[in-house]
Amino acid sequence: MKNLIVPALIASFTTQLLLAADEPLIIGDVEMPEFESSVAFEQIKKKLGRWEGRLSQSLTGAEYDVSYEWKLISGGRTIVETVVEDGVEMMTTYADEEGELVVKHYCALGTEPVFKVVEASDDVVELAFDGSRSNLMRETHDFVNSMKWTMGVGGNSMVYEYDANIDGELSTNRAELSKQ
């Protein structure tokens, strides 16, 4: 008898979760518009949670501790990433606009570059600076200009690589991360 109860409870719980996901998002008495996320947004959702590791910085050769935490907010419509590199906190947002993922990074360099998707697959999400959405110029501004995540086997590790223009030089950075 016990063996029949557990599967029935799991099936009931799963059905409730599916029904809850299909219900409209309501704030107060206002129903929010329906939302269909892009493939790239769904790939970023795979990173939800906290990740930690070490980052290597090509410009100086320095290595230091890093952490990245992705959290789903705004009724599932936006992902906020809190980045801590060598004790300095930054933030990145991921949200779909007109069916495409738009990424905005609020950087310790004092700039806010905007990115577009170059690749979004099961293993890789790659972003490039979107000059059409930002007035930053490579010749005169310091900013991150590309980001790339490569997921490890099993989804509990990943490599994060990014390039940044700093004082006219390109810094290529790489972090090996583990899910916490």
C-alpha cells in the first residue's frame, strides 16, 4: 500500500505545478499579459542559482575569487545576475524585448553595455556588444564587449569567458565555475 501512495502524491504534486504554470500572472486585480520567452532566455534560465570559482585576467595575470548568482524576477520575465569579482559587486539583467534576449550589464568600469545573442544552444550562450542599443565606443570607453558561457557535462560546472576594453587594451578573462 505504501508503494502506491508515494507515486500518487508525486503525480498529484506534478499536476499542481503544471496547472500553476499555466495560470495567468495576476498582480492585485490586474492580469499581466501572456509571455513567451526566447530560446536564449530559456538557456540563461539553466544558470539559475549560485556559482563560484576563480577568474583569470589576461591584462594583469591576476587570479581571484568570483561568484555569480542568477535569480528569476518580475513574474518570470527577467533574470537578474549578481556578479562579485574580487569583492566588487556588479549586476546584469536578461529580458526579452520583441522576442529577442537583451542583456544589460552594470559594470564596475562605470559603463552599461548592452548585448545581443550570437549563439544560444544547450551548451553555449554567447553574447556580443550591441552598438545599436548603446553609445559606447571601443576607442574611447572602457566596457565589457563579449560574454560566453559553456556548460559542463551534467550542468553543475561551466566556463565563463568575457572580453573587456580597458584603457585601450583588450582584457580576456576566464572563470571556471561550479554550481553551489
